[in-house]
Amino acid sequence: MLRPLPGVVIVALGAALSLAAPVQAAAPALRFQSVQYDSPGKDDRTNGSLNAEWIALVNTGTTAVNLKGWRVADEVRSYTFDNVTIAGRGGVLYLHTGKGTDTATHRYWNSGGYVWNNAGDTATLRTRGGTVQDTCGWTAQVGRTNVNC
């Protein structure tokens, strides 16, 4: 009798389908942490004042993420990261507006003017493929110069 054979084929087919199911990779847990959109003191465009304006990224995932080709932008300006890696498990990277020497945890936009609008703005983080990873927006708040994203 050949009756058991169809059951075996179905079980084997079911097992093959289970093994063939795609495994989805988890997206990097990279996001904006905070932004200092209005540098303290007078906005005099000195490099110190420009560098007191910054935006911070945090990696809440367990693995490090290489940011090469990732972009941070508002509606007008865009910064593209070079070969820098942000550590996993709470690694933080600051992007300062002014000029400076890049390190593993601080990058510099090298802008001669302020990037983030004090009256309100939205920062967008895009992957190297252009996918929006995160956004951080704010509006003017009396007595505030920074926000947590």
C-alpha cells in the first residue's frame, strides 16, 4: 500500500518550507539622542560657538555600526559620515557644527554658519541606502537650547 507516502511528502514539504522561510535581519538600533540647537551665549559665529551646537547619535543595539555613507540633514544642509564606527550598547557620537579634528566620538561638520534653526528644525538620519532611520524635531522653547530626541 502506498497510502503513507503522501503523508511523508507533505511532512517533508512542510519541513522544506519552514527551512526556506526568510530570516529578517534586525535594523541597526541607531537613533538621535539629543541636540544642542542653540549654542550657549551670543551667536557670534566663532568656532567655539559653532561647536557648542551639536547633535548626538546613540547606538542602543548590541553591535557596532559603521556610519560610512550615512547622512544627517535638515531641509537645507546635509552631512555625510566618512569611515567611523559607533559602538554598540550605548555608544554615542557627537556631530559638531564647526571645525575640528575628527575623533571616534566627535565629528565636525566644518560649517562656517549655524546648522540648526533655533526657532525650530527637523534633523533626519538616513542610512547609506537613503532609508530614513530616525528624525528629531523641535520648536522654539523659552529658556531651552537643547532637546532630547
